[in-house]
Amino acid sequence: MFWHKLSQFEQHVVTIHPGEFYATREDEIVSTVLGSCVAVGLFDTSSGIGGLNHFMLPGVMEKGALVVDPNARYGMYAMELLINELMKLGLRRSSMAAKVFGGGSVLRLPEGAAGRIPRSNVDFAFEYLRKESIPVLASDIGGRQARKIFFFPRTGRVLLKRLAGQLVASVEREEESYLEGIRSGPREGPVTMFR
């Protein structure tokens, strides 16, 4: 995650990557680039509090439960982290609204897996929001293109650009690298001993 300034915006822009989230009550913009990943923007225009997450996989799905995997790289944990941070800032859960983006088929994976990852991400996001009674006001999902979004947390406004050509290849490389890290990395975090 990094903060920067773009000449076309008055506000600072915070850019997040897969596995990250950002919540704020400030007049900022949260930006991310999505391929098969999904980003969920949560906000409340009356309080001016909002935030965005970016996740690669929903987690392990079980019948009757959303997700049972507690790993932060997954959608369930990404949603809970974002909601908890928004509530710390003063946003009431009952006043949240959502916008959902991403889930494009941009990864070069075997035939079945290529469509399964983005579809699972999208299905998870909508099922989670439905179970939590958070209305989805807008979405731009699926297809074969990557997307760059600028999310304005205070208002829920979104600027979206579909990416093509070399930009899609760059998104694909980043997501493949992140996915490989998920598959090969440890499932548990490090333990720090102290006295």
C-alpha cells in the first residue's frame, strides 16, 4: 500500500494490492488494479466513512458456512478486517452499502481453473454481502478484462477503466506471482516469543 498524488485529483490516492485493505474517514481516494481478484468497497455517505479491500481467493467453502479458512489472504478475512476497521472509525454496520468489482478471467491457468477463481471470488463477495444484509448498489464483474478503479470512500463514487494489451499482461503476472505465493507459502503466521 502506498500514498501518492495524481495531478487529475485534489485528494491523495492510496493504492492497495492483493491481500490489502484500507478504511478512512478522510477525503482520500483508494485505487487498485483487478484481474481475477475482487475488490469490495463499503461506505456510508451520511458519515463519510468508507474503505476498499482486494482479495485473490474466497477461502475454503463448506456447505452451510461461508468460509472456514482464517488466512488473511482470503475474502472472508478481508471482509471482516475491512468491516472491523470501518466500525472502529464510527461506521454502523446497519448503514453500510457496497460496490463490487473485478473477477475477470485474466489468468493463464488450465481450462477449468481459469474461470473457477474469478467466479468463486464474485460468488463469495455477493453471498457474504447478502448474508450480512449489506446492499450492493453497483458492480462491474466478470469478463476477460482487467480493471483499474478509483474509489471515493466518502461518497461511494467509483471511476473505472478497463485495461487492455500490455497492462493486462502486467496484472496477470502480478496475480500469478501472488497466487503462487499463496500456494507455496506457509498457512500459519510466524510466532514471536516474548517474556
